[in-house]
Amino acid sequence: MSGCKQWGLPTGRMRAPFRWLRRLALAQTARYLERHEQQVLATWDRLLAEARLPTRRRDVEGVVARGRDNLRLLVAALRAQSEEEEAQVAREASRWGADRAMWGIEQGLELGDLLQPLSLFRVAVQQNVQRMLARRLWVAVPSDVLAAVARINAAIDLQLVAISEEYLRARDRIIRANEEALERSNRQLLLLNQEMQHRVRNNLQMIADLLSLEIANGITKPPAELLRESLTRVRCIAAVHDLLSPESGETTDMAELASRVVAIAVRGLAGSRQIAVSVQGQAWKLPTKAATSLALVLNELISNCLEHAFPTRECGRIEVSFATEQGEGVMRVIDDGVGLPPGFTLDAGQNLGLRIARALIADDLKGSLELTSAQGAMATVRFPLAAVGGVPVEEAPALRPMAEQRAERR
């Protein structure tokens, strides 16, 4: 593109005197704008203030700096003589416009909020050029000075086009990114809904199975106590359901779940006794089915401690610990109570809670349960992590004793 076409000047042959006059007009206009920079910027600031544009309110300090840079760009456009110089000015105008568009996107501005200040800058420059003409600070004919105005307009037009194009491209990228994020979120919500429905079905079936075991076991305790035990089991299942979230996916953090289970068990079964329970060690993330089964196992073991470990005491301590040993998940429940009765074995004289725990460990966790006495009783649950899809996580923080939490609630 020739220099005349680049800046919107008339093409065709021009006699040397006229070319000289036009170059003089361009140079004289550039020199005037340079000398009256503060006046141009003051005019622009006044126009911005009258228009009450959000760009001026949001970036007061940057207005003067951008106006000064833009004015220098226009001066360079007026002084450009070769096609290479004009192309350099055009590239700089486009870059300036693109940068301004990205700033507007970051500030949440509309396209019109970015274009109007530049249009007002054009008006400010033109008013000062008219002031130059009125003072007759020129030796060329007015038409030659108007050629300088045409160059100014061409440079500003390049900026306006660059702002518009970059702004629309950036908005398109943002819209596409938002659409992709929304689509991912919708997929997550769909999977979450499916997982919730699956969990509800499984949980209802598990509740039905537990109640069936209660019926088959017969009435061995007062009905109110049996109902409290059943209610505690249902709440443990609900605790797993409460931890379902888009971030967790189909796994549950056993450290967090264990803290809820022990709180439910102690709140429901400890009565007025001061039983301190702590949870510590390295827990795991387990699939929901395995997590539900282990939560019920933990509830049964805590319940067994509360029922048998402290027959003559109003206080006691229970410790729940997690560890990973040679690829196995290990959960231990230790109390400082009276220990196991003499001659106790898992195969003889099991209560319903231990039968439930043993069945869940064998069927759902593919593991084993061991009960031993050592200054109290210790129940050890072992199961292969890989077989149930478990993953170790960071060490779970120890919980404050339940007695302290109960005191706070009071």
C-alpha cells in the first residue's frame, strides 16, 4: 500500500511545489501539536469529564499517560514520509488499540466505553488544529492542513478498528471458555445426580438389611435402646451422603467421615458419661460403597466400646487410628476400659453389632476383624486398599476430645 493510500491522501501525480507545501503543512501541524501537548490533553480531559465516561473514573492516572502516548503516535504519523515509516506507525496504532481492548475486557467495560474516549481524543486534536488555523500559524493553504487532519483521522481509525477487532476476539474467547466451563459443570452435576441416586438406592437397601437383622435377632434389649442403635446406624449412612460433592467425585475422605461417625455415636449412645474420642493417623479416600461400609463398622465398634468397656465408670477414652501397612488399610479402635471377657472369641457369643461389622468387613471390604485385650480392648480392621479402590491421603488431624466438644455445646 502506498503512503497516500495508507493515510487516505489523494493519489496521482502532484507537482513538486504542492508536494513541498503539503509536507510543510504536515510538519507544521506535527510541531504545533508537540508544542501544545498540555493544551490538547486538557481539552481531551474536559471532554471526558463532560461525557462522564467510566474509563475516566476507573483509570484517572492512566488517562494523561495514554493521551500523551497517543498524541506522540499522531505526531509520528504526520512526520512519516516513507512507506516503511507509515507501516511502522500503523503497526504501533494497532498494537495500542489491542492493548487498550484487553484492558477494557479486564475492567469489564463495554466496547462503546473504549471507543468513545478515542473519538473524543480525535475531537480534542481537531479543535487544536482549528485553533492553529485561526491563529494563521501556517504557510500552506487550508487544504494542505486538512491533509494533516486526514492523516490524524486515519491513525485514530486504525486504533478504533484494532480496539474493536481485539475486543470482539477476546469476548469470543471468553464466551467460548465460559461455555466450556458451563458444559463441564453440567457434566459434573449430571454425574453427581446419578451418584446421589445410586447412593440413595444403596443406602435404603442397606437400611432395610440392617432392620431385617434387628428383626431376626429378636428383642434382646429395650425397644428404645434398639431404636437408638438403629437411628445411629442410619445417621452414619447419612454422614457419607452429606460428604458427596462435585469436588470429591465418587470418593469420600475417611478422616472427615470418621470424625462425623464418632460424634454421632457418642452423642447418641454415651448418655451423660464423659467419653473422650480422638481420631488420628493416615486415613484414605474410599469409594462411596466401601466408605459407607467402613463407617458402619466404625459405628458398631464405637457402640460396642460404649456399651461394654465402661460398665462402672462415668468417663473413659476411645482412640480411633488409621494407617497403611504393606498396601493394607488398617483401622484400630482402642479403649481404656475393662477389656474382653475371659475366653472371648469372635466365632462365639457375638452380639448383633459385631455380626454386622464382621459381615461388612468380609463382604464389602474383603478384609478381616481382630479383637484383642491390652489395658482395654482393641479392634483391628484390615483390608486391601487396592481391592476396594482406596487411596491414602495426608495425615488426618487429631480431633479434640468429645468431652470438650460436649462442654462447648452446653
